[in-house]
Amino acid sequence: MDCLKNQIRILNTFGIQLKNKTKMNTLPTKSDIETAHEKIKPFIHKTPILKSESINKLLDSSLFFKCENFQKAGAFKMRGATNAILSLSKNELQNGVATHSSGNHAGALALAARILNVPSYIAMPENAPQIKINAVKGYGGNITFCKATLEDRERTLNGIVEKTSAAFIHPFDDYRIITGQATCAKEIYEEMKNIDYLIAPVGGGGLLSGSILATKYFSENTKVIGAEPHGADDAFRSIRDNKIYPSVNPNTIADGLLTSLSKKTFEIIKNGVYKIITVKEESIKSAMYLIWERMKIIIEPSSATVLAVVMENPEIFYNKQVALILSGGNISPLFKP
Amino acid sequence: MDCLKNQIRILNTFGIQLKNKTKMNTLPTKSDIETAHEKIKPFIHKTPILKSESINKLLDSSLFFKCENFQKAGAFKMRGATNAILSLSKNELQNGVATHSSGNHAGALALAARILNVPSYIAMPENAPQIKINAVKGYGGNITFCKATLEDRERTLNGIVEKTSAAFIHPFDDYRIITGQATCAKEIYEEMKNIDYLIAPVGGGGLLSGSILATKYFSENTKVIGAEPHGADDAFRSIRDNKIYPSVNPNTIADGLLTSLSKKTFEIIKNGVYKIITVKEESIKSAMYLIWERMKIIIEPSSATVLAVVMENPEIFYNKQVALILSGGNISPLFKP
């Protein structure tokens, strides 16, 4: 947990301290998202949209779950990582890609790089969860372990980039990443019409801002809601007060939602989000267990925030058609006979 | 566990001690299965067939998982229960249906009865798992609790049947049930051609014997394998020695596979199975965790036996097309942050 809290501060500053080699400098357009989708399609799964009669009955609404837990590398992050790599020139690609992360971005970048046949270099804190270290290794990523301090992670990534000339891919403060994540909501709207609300979790805001752009272009009447743990409510406060708050000592089991917004994600979310709704830890746990039990699919806590929003606010969603993005499934549940 | 062991002895004798009201007395034909499938289709899910690139790579074979964990009531049992109820005459139906079970048959029968608008009466041992009691209650089944002894369960069910005139539906020693379970493999063959092997778990043998019949009628070149825990290998020994062994003190986490074969299932399996292969507890656990981790779906231990068979015998399945029935997903995994 300490490691994760450190990571937040790092991610918040990294976008500024490290220069990307190729930039996409303007807000992604409809055509950018369409082009990105065509480009990444051969390398990602078109994930299914599932519904659960029993959960619908329980909550008196019509919920459609977009299952990015079934995405390659177990999370939506694969979309952005693949798009980012495919956006690099041949020249840039030859040196591979680099990032630092103890989470799903690391695994996704390593897998996307392997599929696209370029090397990947990941700075990972020594105390990153073993399951995530194993994933990156399994995907052939070159891990450099570092201490879980801001200084050491910066130093380590800078060292990697200097040595390898690999292209740094920020987890969310990058329009190529945001464009990739936007393809998830685009797929929803291709399959479903008349969605009243789309709910996506918000951490750094890559998925939420991508979802907002896709909604603007492909389903303009849908309202987009960000789901955030009460114990990590920096995005809620940032949008309320119109300034980016850093995420200080977040306290939640939703380990994918600990980062604060970046400049690019803040701008898009500020202009396009209907609401950010915070949820209690209790609700996140209940929502996760409910999905495990009724839908028989494994989702991680960050994904459960979207259902927690509906559970805490049934009046908003009564009789509505609601799309919920289950962002990932990288968790190791235990079995006790 | 003790409760489950008791249940085995009970199920083995029940078929004889209680008379069903309407019998289907001859081996189900191709047309019986086709008719049953059409009848139950509106009330069951056509479950998806999933594959996992990473598991295929790991095991050098081509595996197709038929996901009955996504079936209504969380298990294939819904197929047989629905078919059995739909096979009763109006007259018989008016008094509802009865069974005893602490497992998936109880939940499936209660749900099928609710959907078809008839009452259901379930004798459940007081020490049945809370999650299964909740499922039956949630589906509107009328539970009569009894002690976990053979005598008390018989007495309780007989009491229910006398009082209500409900029709007793045996979990597997019943051709209507076997015919219903056969629709699962039928769906596989409708979607997939050239399946070399079909693997189904074997407990009482309802699913395995249904799968054997469907294979005979719809994919005659496929070899059908039964997967059984080494710690509950009565079916393996029964087929080897050509006599039904009771299941005495079975010891396995696969709680759906504790019963022994019945007369009807034994006859079909004896004549149609390619092999019954037993697997170690270690392999069942590994297979279950592997499916949870790589496929992000929740399956119960009984389902994991089918993958355990492939893991323990890779040489048989090398480069083969293998369909595996994931029989159910009724388990409550724990989350430890």
C-alpha cells in the first residue's frame, strides 16, 4: 500500500519530468478514435457485454457490463498501450518502450510490446505485488527493480531511457493512450443504443476521459459518470473546485484508482463528465462479491466501483439503461473449502 | 463434508426407495434430445464456449471451455431440472416437485420450478452450506430442514411427498434429467466441428451420460472422457470392474462429485465412455486457480477436474481439439487485499 501511495506522487510528476518522443498534441477527434480502433483491433479482444437478470432485479435497472476483465492482460489498459506503441515511428519503435508501474499499465505495455515485437522496459518497485511482477515477466518485459521512493523510480526510469533510448509511455497523460481507451466505450455504443448512463472508474482518468470523448462522438445523449472510491476522492474534489488536487494518502482497496488526474485527463473530464460519484469501501466490496457471485466472473476492486455507484444511488438509475465498464480482473481470490 | 458424505449414501439408495410418478423408461434417442432442447431453450442460457490463448500455449493443445458456470442457477443442472419439470403432465405439475440435495440440483430445481410457476419442496440437511441454502430460498424453494442422516433425509422427503403429492425428481437416475444434461454437449457440437475429445466431470454421472448420448448422435468421432477426483474414484473403479461401487468416504474438494453412479448412468457410461481419468487434488486446485487467473471466470472445484485431466496427461491432448465442460460456478472465493 505504501508503495502504491508513493507511485501516485510519482505519476503526477512524471509526465512533466520526462519528455515523450512522439507527441499527439491536440484533443483526439472522432476520426482519431476510429483510426485507432481499426489499428488496434487485430491485437485486442472485442470484449463481451454481459447482463445479469438477478442484479437487474435487485437494483431495478437495466445494467450492461462491458467486460474489460476479459481483455488481453486482464484490463482495458491493453487498448491504450497498443495504440501508443502503434503510434510510434519505426525509428522510435526500434528502441522499444519504457514505463514504470506496479499495476496494470506495466503488464499491458509489456504484452502489447511483445505482440508487436519490440522490447519493453519496466521500472517496478521491489515491493510490487508478486502477481503483477509475474505478469510482466510472463509477457517478456525487462524489469528493473527499484526502491519504492519517488527519487529512485525517477532515477531508474531515466537510467533505462538514457541507456536504451526507449520511448516512455505515460499511463494516462498521453492522448495516444486516451484515444486507445476511448475504443472501449466506442464498442459499447456500436452494440447498444439508447444508453442513458455510462459509468467508468476514475483513477488517473485515462479511461474516463476516453469514455467521455467516445460518448461525445458516438452517443451524445449518454451521460458519463466517473466512479471513485471515497477514500481516494481527489478527482471528485478536483472537478468540484476546478483545480487538480494531488492524491494524498489514498485509502482504498481499489488499487487501480490511487493516482490523481493529469493535465490532459483533467481538461477532458472537466468539460465532459456529468458527475463524479464517490462510493464507500463497504459498497465496493459488496459490489465485487455480488458480481463474483451472480455473474461468475472475476473483477478487481477498481472495477466494482461502477456497480457500487448504482447500489448507493438507485434513484438515479431506476429503470434506466446503464453501461458499466468493468475495467479489469487482475486479482487473486482465495478458495477456502 | 460429513454432510456431503452422508448425502452420497442417500442418493445411491433413493432412486430405488422412491418411485417417480412419470417415468421415461427407454434410453433417450436423438429425437428425445432434440425435442428436449427445443422445449428448454426459452428457460436456459445458451452458454458461451471460451478459449484461452495462454492456457492453450501452456498445454500445447486447443481447448474449448463450455461455460455452464454461466448457466442459470450457476450449473448445468438447470438443463435437466427444467426438462424434468416440463416432462410432467399438468396433473402432476399442479402438486409441484420435490427433491433433496445440499448441492446444485436443489438450486436448479427450485429455480426451474419458479420459472415454470410450480411449487418446489427441498429437503436440505441443516448443515448444508449457507450459500446453497440462500440460493434455494432466493429461488423461492420451500425448504424443510432435516438431520444429515440417511434415515432423516428419507423420512423428511417421504413426508413432503406424502403431504404435498409433489413429484420427486432424482438428481441423475432419471432419463428426463439425463436428456436435459445432454443438451450441453449438443450445443458444443452445434458450434464446433472436429472435436477430438470431450471431457466432462463425473459424480452421479448425469452430465457424463448425457454427454455420451449427445456425442453418439451429434459427433460420433469424438471420444468422451470422464474426469474424476482420485479421492472419489468410484466411477473409475465401477467401469473398470463392470459393477457399481458405492462412493465410500470420498475425500475431495470437488463437492459436486461425491456421489456414485446409478443404474441408468452406469449403463450409458459403461457402453459409451472412452476413459475415465482420475486426477489429484493438487491438480484440481491448480486447474481451478489457473482458470480463475487466466480466464477471469469463477468455476467451482468440480469443474476444474476437466482441465486437471489435460494437465496431468498432456501427451493425450497434444495438438488436439478438446471440449471441456465447466460444470458450475457455485463457490464463494475470498478477497484478501
